[in-house]
Amino acid sequence: MKRRLITLSSPLFRKQQLFDTLSCSSHHQFHVNLLSCAETTNPSSTTTTNGGVAATIKDPEPPVNVEKGIHDRQVSFAKSTHKPKEKKNLVILGSGWGGFRLLKEIDMEKYNVYLSTPRNHFLFTPLLPGAACGTVELRSIIEPVRRAVYHEDYHYFEGKAIAIDTENRRVICKPNYEQDPNFSLNYDELVIAIGCDVNDFGVPGVKEYAYPIKEIQHARAIRNQVIQCFERAANPSTPVHLRETLLHFVIVGAGPTGIEYAAELHDLIRDLSKHFPPDIVEEVRLTVLEAGSTVLSAFDTSLQRYTQKFFRRNHIKIRTNQQVKRVISQNAVELHDGSIIECGLVVWSAGIRPRSIPVSQGPPLPIDPKTKKILVSDHLQVKGFENIYAIGDVSLIESMPLAATAQVAQQEGLYLARALNGTIPKEKPFVYHHSGQLAYIGNYRAISQVGALKSGGFLSWVFWRSAYLTKLVSIKNKFNVLMNWTSTFFFGRDISRF
Amino acid sequence: MKRRLITLSSPLFRKQQLFDTLSCSSHHQFHVNLLSCAETTNPSSTTTTNGGVAATIKDPEPPVNVEKGIHDRQVSFAKSTHKPKEKKNLVILGSGWGGFRLLKEIDMEKYNVYLSTPRNHFLFTPLLPGAACGTVELRSIIEPVRRAVYHEDYHYFEGKAIAIDTENRRVICKPNYEQDPNFSLNYDELVIAIGCDVNDFGVPGVKEYAYPIKEIQHARAIRNQVIQCFERAANPSTPVHLRETLLHFVIVGAGPTGIEYAAELHDLIRDLSKHFPPDIVEEVRLTVLEAGSTVLSAFDTSLQRYTQKFFRRNHIKIRTNQQVKRVISQNAVELHDGSIIECGLVVWSAGIRPRSIPVSQGPPLPIDPKTKKILVSDHLQVKGFENIYAIGDVSLIESMPLAATAQVAQQEGLYLARALNGTIPKEKPFVYHHSGQLAYIGNYRAISQVGALKSGGFLSWVFWRSAYLTKLVSIKNKFNVLMNWTSTFFFGRDISRF
């Protein structure tokens, strides 16, 4: 007989409710049949369905010494004899700005909500460059999706949607762990909010050698690489030419992320300079490469000029009209004019592209051929599908193309939640309200552009910090970020490598 | 012409001083000649010496487009024409409790201090189990060795000592980055404080599948693995037998680390239980395996019994007299009696052994055949070597064998600093003062044993927290740990996996 940690919760009541939820819709038998998940058609696989959730189970490696069969879980679900609740199943794919806002606003008294995404947290992207330089800690700017909502009818499953069976209204998901069998989620309404991925624009070597800056683990990798470069450069046996290479940091892309990363790295180097020998610190160079003719193209030209001037003063070099031909190694980048730049780190923040959209079993989803985004109406409904919606960076409103920003995604999530909740009239389309934009440019300075108001400097930085502190999605994160900023201000950034 | 970040510091004055330091001792030519670093005998290698530091430089992969030679650094050192300072060179190997305390206490007006270790931070080990469960953040319990001391004559180099040339009084170090050439450090006094490593006792599979808990990156790996187990178990397609396996956490070793890890994991699971379905949480099991007949063998039997009883109440199973025969995979452990335990995670905290001691070129260092530790006198001097000392877990005082604990190492570091500084009489031997011991046992309870005072419970836990908060080595860490504890108390532990 096994002892279990039953003191950890008093779950009997909640457990019963979970069974109700899981057995709330009809029990179809359903076999996944896709090129991309061909293993599930294995004759040894069994399919069990439990309401909103269906598991296509394949016999895994038989673990040692276990007699229990794979049907136990189905049996345990079958115990429930309570009446199913009259609620629609809402499936959300993605935990970014759009999906997370929708999740927070949706009325769980009207929907059983199933969220599935391979990333079990929401990332507060504006502070990502800061996290990559130790201004805030990594875990301070992420929020677990399981904590987002406390409701018995909210369920999160870690997995990537690989196919949508529009006829049977199911999404097939692949768990993060390769060997685990796929599962599927029944939907009445489906929201695709899977966002964007890093775009290498087909430049060779980017995937292999450059450091993207899009997810929280990227911030960790970049931070370690910067400190490694410094430690290697400080070793007495490092030849001068290698030391110069290691201490040259190259950022590709002068959009808000690239500029903010350069600014934060400048601040980190200011902290490092207190602890590394001066001859090491003197060698440090920062270069921002931009394919276009201007930095921060979404900002007003006066702010672009201000940023360029400020960067020049801090000896951060901005090279516009410089297209990267290839990344040769971790330590060399080739430009289109044939010149080669040696460096210790290449940060790639040149652009984004929609993630691979789940295959449709049935009529294909309408995709814009140029942007590869899902075409949606101004009600955010995927064209040709009544009960499928797409929001955020992965979607394109044909009548009103919007920038791929957090505020667009967030407003779309909020609009859709209200539309699904029925709190706004059905005929009301989505309207975007631009609330301005901000960017940190280093050394306690930021630029801000809100309506006709444009400003740059220390006060903008105060505004920048206040705005983001307010927008952080949980009190926990607000507290932790505030404490990180306090710690960084008084004690500097941590320079340990691990 | 290159622009450099010269605004980042005003280093001209300090730079000159650094050159003085580096050129302060005689310029021997010295070739590394060792089996373990045979590549340095490559005829293409060149040796440059600069006072305390000598670089055995091997031509690395020639980077693209660089014309500078490998001698530039030597040239730049040669610029210095100032008189060398009359100071002894002290080389410290290791940044653990012993080495770090020595570093903090040594008088830099009397010594040029060179610290070399592959780990560029000090780790506050007592809070490691907490860091592995998210009670404190990883970076809150480490302190960069570069920040430890602000002095022009303190230098840190990231590298592992591989050989000691006792005749020429040099240590040969290998940088962390494989391809970088070795360097050597001249010493007048050498302190070996390299500490201990995880001991697998020759049990097969430990290295491959078990999770050690000794360094800060181990805490990160364990934390991710626990959350991964929960997420996988919560996926609807996970078969029941696999789910049961994943939710069984096994800790090998019931010393303070093993017990504290079990306690912290219990607390983490309590937090997780708020966010995972109750049927998942109900399945969780914790088992502590101990080869000996008792837990926490260094504690009083009354406290051992108290801990065992408390663990039983929290449904943490302690199995004493259970020797692990092998770790079969990440998910299975075989015991000596032939039984197999399935689990999602095996944490290995069964014991430690001294790290590989640098080879001596010249007479060998005296090593105790049983413990493999360096034999030292009660003045912490390595037997037979006048100017070499060993402190902490790697050393053994023949007349007075001490436990391999943080407080022993710390007191040895302090004693040696005072002895080297000349603030205590030369004839005074090292005497260990036991200041008691503490262990966290979960759910706001701890046990403490200070002199004849033995107690367990909530007040001991308050004492436990206060004691460790006081002992944290920097105000920064004290602040961060306090804020982490506050955040954890109010908002719970973070359950994101990344």
C-alpha cells in the first residue's frame, strides 16, 4: 500500500468537479491521421476520450515492475455519474499577450477553458532585454499560466497544437516531451494565438551561431555568453586579437528590442567595469547593425535622432544600411559588402515571422501569402470558419493591417474575450487604440511617444519604468521587479556565470 | 580607428597600478610539461611571463581578418617602468567557504592576491535545497568572486589548477574554455581550497541519470525536472503507470542536504497543489533512501526521531538501510535487495569526495590514502611544503579529523588569513569551535542543536532563517534572499519551466 501526500490538499470536492468537466461532451472515437504525427496511427495505439480531452495513447516503453494498465485513467474518469454542465468548450492556443489577456478576461461561468501551449508561462516581453543583462531577474518577468486563473473549469495542458480537425472540432496537440503520446482537445470555440518566432530571413548561420532574443531562455543564454566573453578576455593567456574579438558585441536589428538590448548591455558593462581590469573594459565595443536606413522606424524622427546622438555619446556604434550576408561562426559576421566583423556575441533581433500554423484537417485556413499570417475579419474570426478566431502576431486583419506589437495582441485578446462573453454587441468590430510607445536607451534615459507628445531623457525613463511596472500582470511580478530594480540600483547587476 | 566605451570607466590611474602588479616578480621562462596538458608542449606554443602571471600561449584558430600578433599583450605590459611593489604573491585556488573567507580577510597591503577557480562565484550552500525548489532565487545565494574585494592588487582568473610546480613556485591553470591556452601563476604562498565533488561511490548510472545537488546549476536542473514531471503527469494522454512514475521523487542520502531537499520539495508540492488538478497532486510521493541506519547522523538522536516523525506526518517516506545498487535510467533505481523503485527524479546527495588535486611537479603532495584528502599540520600547512596550505573539505588535519562542513572550512580560512597577515602568533595552531548545526525539515519547521540546546519546531525555523540571513556574505544577498522569502511567503513559488 502506498502512502501519498494527501495532506497537501483537500481535493475531494474539487476532484469530483474535474470529472464533471472532463465528461461534459459527447464521446466520439477519433483517430489522428496526419503526416506530421504518423506514429499515432500505429496499430498498437488506443484512443480514449473524456469529454473535452481525448488522449491518443500509444504504448510507451514499458516501465519496470508496473502492473497497471493504460486504461486506469479512463476508468477513473468513468467513475463520475454527475450531470455534465451546460457550458461551451473554449480552446486557446498560446500564452502570449493575446492568449493570456483572453484567458484572464474570459467568463468561466460560460466556458470550460482549455489552454494548450508548449510554454507554461506568460512572458512580459518589454523587460526581456533587461533580463538578458541582469537588470531584472528572469523569473520576475514570467507568470505561470496555471496561476493566471483559479477556476475549476480552467485546464492547462503543456503541448503544441499540430493539427486542427475542423470537421470534428478538435485540436491535436503534441506534448513537449517527444516520447509522450499526442492528445486532442474538443472545442466549440477555438482561438489561435500562437504568436511569432524569430525570423532569420534565410541568412545562413543565424540558427547555428547567433543568439535570438524572444524567449526567457534566450535571455539566460545571452547573459551567460556576455559574462563568458569577459572572463575569457580577462584570462592572462588570451591573445590580444582574441580578446578584442571577444569584447565586441554585435546586435543585428535596430528595432525597439535591438536598441533596448544595446542600452541594457551598455549598463551591464558599466557595472562590469567596476570589477574587471580597466584594460579589459577599455576594449569593449558595441555595434548595432541595421539593414534599413534608420533606427526605431516606428518612432518619430526627432526621437530617432535623439537616440542616435545618445548612443554616439555612449560609444555605441550604429551602422545603418548594413545587411548581414551570413553569420560565419559565433565570432564572425559577414556583411553584404563582403566585410567581416569579428565579435564575441551576435544578438539577432532583426525580425519575426508567424509560427508554424497547425495543419487543418478539412478546408485549409486562409493564409496571407506575403506575411504568412492567418487572415481574419474585423471581428477576428478566421475567414470561412465560424468558430475559429486568431489574434495577435499570427493574425492579419485584412481591412486594417496592424503592427506585431504587444498592445495590439492584448487589445485583440480583450476584445475577443468580451465578444465571447457577450458583453459587447455582436456587430461591433475590433478597433485598435494606440496608446503610445516607449523604449529604454540606457543610462537612466528613455524615449516616449504618446500621441503628439514626444520626449526623451530621464523623465521619460521614470515614465517608462512606471508604465511597465503598472502593466506587469501580477502583484507577485510587480513586487519582484520592483525589488530587482532596487537591488540593481544599489548593488549592481550580478556577474556570475552558471 | 575604433571607438571604444571609454566613458564606462576612468581607468588610467588604476591601469598603471595593474601593470606594476603584473611586473612585480622575476621573469623566468617556464614551459608546462605535463601528461595532463600535453598540448602545451606543442612546438608552436610560446611562453610569455609577466610577473605573477605567465601565459603559455598556443596559437588558437586564427580568427578572420586580424593582423595583430600574440605578443601585443606582453608589449603592453612592458610599457610599465614603475618599480615593483615589495609584496608577496598569494595564490588561492577555490572560491568555496574556505577560499572565499580567506580572500575576504587577507591583508592586501601585504599580499598580491591571485584567485583562480573555474567557478566565478561563491555559493551559499545551506540555501541550495531552497534554491532547487524556488524558495529563494538562484542568483540570490551566489556572490561573484570579483565583487568580493575591491583592491588593485586582487586579481581573479577563471581557470582550474591542473599542476603545481613546487620548485619554481608556480601553479598551472586551465581556462574553462577548452581551446584557450593554459596560464600559470607565480606564488610565494599557495592555498589549496578546491573543496569536494559529488561522490557516486562507484554506483553505476549515477553520473548519467541522477541529479547531484552541489552547485547552483544543479539546483536549476532539479527545479526544471520537478516541474517537467508535473506537467507531463498532468497531460491527458499520459498513461496512469507513467504518471505514477513521474510523480515519485527519490532522494538518495539522508544527510542534511537530502533531508532539507525533501523538506523544500514538500513545500514546493504544497504550492504546486494549488495549481495542478487534485488527482495529480494526490499521486505525489517522496522517498528518502539512506544506506545507513539513521537520518541526519550528525544530529542528536532526539532530533533524528523528531525529524522522522515529522516526515511521517507529511507522508515523506524514509527508508534506512537501503543501498542503491545502480541507477537504471532517469526513471528507475535498483536497490541492493534487487527491488526496483520507479521515479521521475533521482536526487543524489549521498556523499562527497575531494576534487582531483593538481599534480605536483616535484615531490608529491601528501595524500591520505583512505579519504584522498591532503594531509596538513595543525597550522594547515601541507606536510613537507613550507609555503603551501590546504583548507576546507580537501584537507585533513591528521591530529584532528574534522567533518567536511562549511563552518570548518570557513574557520580554517579565517585562521589562515590571520596567520598569513601576522595578526596571530606563529606558534598558535588551528582550533575548531563548533557553533552548532541547523536543518530545515519543511512546513515552517527546523531543528537546531547548539551546544546542549536541542530543539525542533517553528521557533527553530525562525532561528534557522535568522542565522542564515545573518551569515549571507553580502548585503546584496541578504536583501535579495529576504525579498525572495517575502515573495514566496505571499505569492508562492514560481512553477514555470524554462
